Amino acid sequence: MDKLKAIRSFVEAATNLSFTAAARRLGIPRGKVSRDISDLEQQLGIRLFNRTTREVSLTEGGARYLQTCQHVLGVMRTDEAKLVD
């Protein structure tokens, strides 16, 4: 598993509350988003989403992990921008 790609899949899915929208925004198959998130859940040992046939919602742990991931990705973007300048 490429953890950074999996985190990006998670953040997009969590932000949009949709695996389909995340896949569309990332330009990858929906199944890949689902696999990335399942792999993260298995590695972390927690469920990140509550899933039904009609919707997904973040679990409490998923909401906390989203904040961490958004922070990490933000720091990475900032540092990458500094390298380019």
C-alpha cells in the first residue's frame, strides 16, 4: 500500500462523504479508493467510515484521523512550495 495515496483517498472521501466523488476528483477507480480506505482501516485497527448502501459517514476515529491527515498534507504542501521558491 502506498500510504500517502491511501491518505489522499481517505481525505477526499471524507471531505466529500463519497467514495465515488473522491475517485472522480483523484482520477482513479472507485474500487481503488475503497481498497485504500480498507487498507488504512486494517493498518490502523479502526473503522474510519460507517457505510450503508446509500451513504458514508465518518466515525469518531475517522474524524480525528481526518484532522491529522489534513494537517500532514498541509505541512507537506507548504514545505514543497518552499522548495520551489
